[in-house]
Amino acid sequence: MRQGAAEASILGLEGAALGRSIALADGLDERVQRAAESLAEVGAFPVLALKERPKNLSAGVQTVDPQTWASEYPELAAVLSEVGERMLTRGKSDLSAVDAMRLDPLAVSIAAVRAGVTDGCVAGATRASAEVARLALRIVGLAPTARLLSSSFLMILPDRRIFAYGDCAVVPEPNAEQLAEIAIATADTFSSLTHLPAHVALLSFSTKGSAEHESISVVREAAELVRVLRPELMIDGELQFDAALVPEVGETKAAGSEVAGRANVFIFPNLAAGNIAYKITERLGGARALGPLLQGLAAPINDLSRGCNTQDVFDVALVTLVQAAIYSGAMPAERA
């Protein structure tokens, strides 16, 4: 078994792969091809979107030409036609752009999930996160209960501690309502994938009134909204990062808090802070960053950083297949 399959035991996700299919939109990328081979080894059915099959690709990996895939599956053709017609009706594209979308491996791979041809999709090894998010919204849309598309990263430290960071890829300057949605979605992502109860810290440069600023007020309001929407969720804010993470500091700065000093879900006040923090944790702290995991979509579609490696592709694919099991009802949404 490949190293990727062995490493995934940190999260215990291999079982979700059995019998499930996943579209990998960046089929030309060698990192993705190697990850697909590892996925096949643990019982998944990876589908690479690319025109010509590489000669060295193992037999357990299926490849499809994006230009002809829809002709093999009427339901996939129907989704692409419906999306294209909607784009034209809304005046957002001309006919040539619609035709280009139908030939785009990313668009076709996402559409395959909505059509039920595959169980999930992972993309982004060669495409910007904004492209992945935009096409996912256009093709599958938001889940009925969601009001916002957001993202989170699972951060796996060298000592095997696991944290969630949100939002690090989608919402640039969330208001209080959006920050509350991000906190709830990230907590749910964390709990469903780790089996652990979420302790959610809404981060700021202030702890419990140590400073005053408009941005701090947004964090405080978001915390109150979450308490109303999800009263059972353990959440606190505003907290500085050290107060959220370190028990001694948490006791000093936020005595009596059920989150301070033991947070495992960190919600950043804006995209700049979140994106910078996850990259620092990854590059200086030696953590593995899985994501961006897209939250709020009607189907399991996930993104990759363009700086990902084969291990990242493999693990995000397994995460996506866990989410596919949750979407289908084969696995409970919360396993804490």
C-alpha cells in the first residue's frame, strides 16, 4: 500500500472509500494521478478527467475524456445543458463560453457529482480556488439549509493533534452573520471528520474586552448569533490565539470559559488572517493542511491548494468521500 493510504489512518477515513467514486478534475497533473492510484488501492473508484490516458497509469484508475463523457451519461448531459441554458438566460455568458464550459474538465467533473455519475469531486491542483468555488456554486449550488459558501482547513500537526481553521479561502471580509455561519459550518466539518467535539474560538487581537475596535464588535456579535442558532455548540469569542490554545493563558485571560485554553476550531476574523495563519502553520509549524474544504454546497465538492502534494490530494479525496457518505445518509453527520 502506498504511503498516502498509510498516512490517512490519522483520520481513519479509508473505510469511506469502499465502493465510492470520485472525479479528479486535474487529471493531467502527476500528483493527482499518483493519488488516484492510492485511492484505487483502498477501494475507491477514482475517475480522472483528461483527454489521453497516461501510459504509466495503473489499471485501477478510470480516465474519461471531458469532451465525450456527457455523451455516455444522459443525466450528465442534462445537467450541463441546464446550467448552460441558465447562464444564457441570465445574460452571463455567450454561446461560445457555454460550449467551453462543457469541455472544461473542472466543470464536467463537478457536474458529474450533481448528475449522480460520481459521488464527489476534488479539484484545484491546477486551478485557482476562486474558479473551483464559482463553478461549484453555479453547477451544484448551496444546500437548502445553507446561506453561505465558506471553507475550512483541517490542520494535522506533527504530534497528530488536529485543528480546523476557517475561513481561509472564500469569504474576504465576513460580517457578523457570515462569521457565525462560518463558525457553525467549520465546527460541523471538524466534528464529522475527526469524531471529536468542537470547541470553537472566534479569534481577534483582543480577549474579553482587552481592546476595542469595530472588527472586535463583529466577532462578539457573531459569537452571540451562534449561541442563538446553535446553543449546544461550545463557542467563545473574542479570544486571542494564545488564550484560545494554551490552558494557562486561557485561565489568565478568560477565566471560566469552556473554550479558552482548549479550542480545536479556530475562526479567523477575515480571509487575510485565515489564509496567512494556515500557511504559517503548514510551512513553519510542519502541519499538513487538508483543504480548502468547501462548506455549504449541495454536493461534496472540495478544493486543493495549488501547492498541494500527492498526499494532500489523496487525503482530501478521502474527506470528500466521507462527506459523500454523510450526504447520502450512509453515515451520521456528527460522530462526536
